[in-house]
Amino acid sequence: MCRPRGIVPRGAWTIAWLSITVLFSAVPSGATHVDPSEIVYVLAPDAIPAITEPQLTTDDRWLSPSDPVVGVAVGGDARAYPIRILNWHEVVNDWVDGRAVAVTFCPLCGTGIAYDRSANGQQLVFKVSGKLYKNDLVMYDTGTGSLWSQLLGEAIQGPLHGSRLSLVSSATMAWSDWKLLHPETRLLARPRVADGSFQRNYDVDPYEGYALSTAVWFPQGNVDTTSGLHPKEYILGVVLNGVAKAYPYRFLSVERVVNDAVGGEPIVVTFSRDTARAFSRPSGNFTFVDEATMRDEDGITHDLLTGRALGGGQDLVPVAAKESFWFAWFDFYPDTEVYRVGRVAGKRPAPSPSLPLFLAVAAGAMGSFIAVVEIARRIARRKVLGAKVNPPPARNRR
């Protein structure tokens, strides 16, 4: 199975016992939603270039079937955004079936999320601010300069502070699985520069090893020390009526179908093709049937990933949910509930930490300064690499 591979660049800073220097962003004009000191300055604005004029293709020869993509389907328009590209650009401003959509990805938090680009009656264009909030991507909109938390989908500073973006249904999965579900899909093409070469070397993963490491690169406001979950454990996070709940993938891969309630709202959480989804549960419980389907108490079969009723009946309504690394979800929602089962999937156990948790947290924090320097150096160096290397053999996300 393949989850996005993040990266701890090779070098001594992986566990770097050095003092940390963190630069904080200046307080922007206008009211703020969070303490400005919690927003960490890492790179200059647009050092990671967002994509504002995406080109689409059906040529997937450069991708492996197991390469992860963020898939978005609106109406009859299905599109896939490879993590190989999103690692380098993080934000794609696109139009899907006539709807203005921002496809976003934060490599540090493992969050691939799509949003409607409209807020407060404005159609926004998002770019990468170079700042982080709780290790998560902070975007800015070009119209007002407001800063937006990618995981929250909310403006946290600036004229639009407190405004929220609407989620657009998306799924992160292997390219082959997305194509199987959406044979008509198109694919985001690798951006090129004026001379025809690629804007970045998309055969290089600038976060290689990160998803398997316990290290968290930048300071956390809330650190989990009791759950026993690996910091980079993938979870599906749901917030309903002010109540947050996390569903670790290791448990979902055992249960496959979970009948639950969050904030008093009955839901069903499903797991298939290494991907989790959540739907409103109108009445009764669902039962797992096979790798692709479940059945309700009336005998109606539903697709696990789309909620579609197969052969009659009502389609299920998706519940807003976000995939994330566990550490990031906990930092944003320290009071979160956690779904558990009595056994752990042998298929997808979390990697065993190589250090006690407190050492891992310390290592991540103390290595932050070196991480900033290394990221900046790598971005500057690889801007000129273009398309000079042939695609390497496929690598799974885990």
C-alpha cells in the first residue's frame, strides 16, 4: 500500500543535538486569529511556487501505478494531482467542472486537502507563504494577503481572519486505484519553464524518509505522550458539533467499516484501497461485505469509497473529514477522541519508534534550524535541475 513518503533529508540534522533558532513572522495588519508567535517563518513567500495555471494530461508514463495522488472528482470531471508534483508546489489553483478549487498538500503533516476557492463572496488565488502554523502549511491569498491554515481551511491572520473555506471531496490513493475508480480521469502535468525543461526535478522526493521517522521538524504546541500512536500514524480526522475524533488507519484496516457517532451525529467510517472516508449514517448499521462494498440493514449495498448505492437506494452523504499524520491532528485538536479496536492490523502497523517519545520530540525540535537551512538549500539547488534525470524505480509511500 502506498502513503505519501515524506522526507528527512540525509544528514546529521535528522537527530541534531543543536540549539534551535526559530524566526517568527511579524504581526500583519488587521486582527489575528492566533498568536503571531505561533506562526513560524521558514522561507520567503513563493520560494515554494504554487501552481496557478495547471496543465492536464493523460500521459502517465512517468508515474508508477503505486505513486500516490490526490484525486478530486466534481460532477463528471475527475483529476489527479501527483504527490511527486505537490511535494514541490503544495498548492494548485484549478477549475474542476467549473468550480474554483485549491488542491493543497502539506508534506510535513501528510495532509492532502481540496477546498473551494470562494470565501466571503470573493474568488481567491492561493500561494505558499513560507510560514508554518503547528508544522502545517500556511497559504496566503493574493487578493487580501490573509494567511490561511491548510489543515483548518481557515484564515488565521489578515483582513479575512476567521473566514472558512468549504471542503471539496478528495482522496489520497495510489494512481492505479484512482484510475480504476475514475477511468476518464486526467492528470496534472509537470510544470515547465520557458525553455521547456521541468520547473523542478519531480523524480526526487525532497522529504524522503520523513514519514517513517519519529522526528517532527518544528515546535509543537501540543505533544501527545500517552496514546502510544506513532507521530506519523495516518488518521482520518472528523469534527462534528465541536467534537473531534481520530480514526487511526491501523485500526480501520482491521475493521474496514466502523459504525460510530461523533458529536451526537451517527456516521460510518470506511476503509478501502488504503484510503478512509466518512459518511452520514441515516439509520441502522453497515456491515463489511468485501474489499469494495458494505451493506446496510435493508440489504442495500454501498461502495466503500464513494458511498454510492449499488442497484438502487440512496447514496450516502459524505462527512467532512481530513487525512493527517497523528501528531498534526493532535496539535490542532488536543482534546480529540481516538477510535481503537482490541487488535492491530498486521497489514499496516505503524513503524516502531527508534527512540523514546520524549527523545523523538526533543530531536525534532532541536533539529528545526538545520531543517530550515537544508530545505532552503535544496530548493535553491534543485530549481535548475529540470528534467535531467530519468524516472527512478517506483517507491511505495510506506
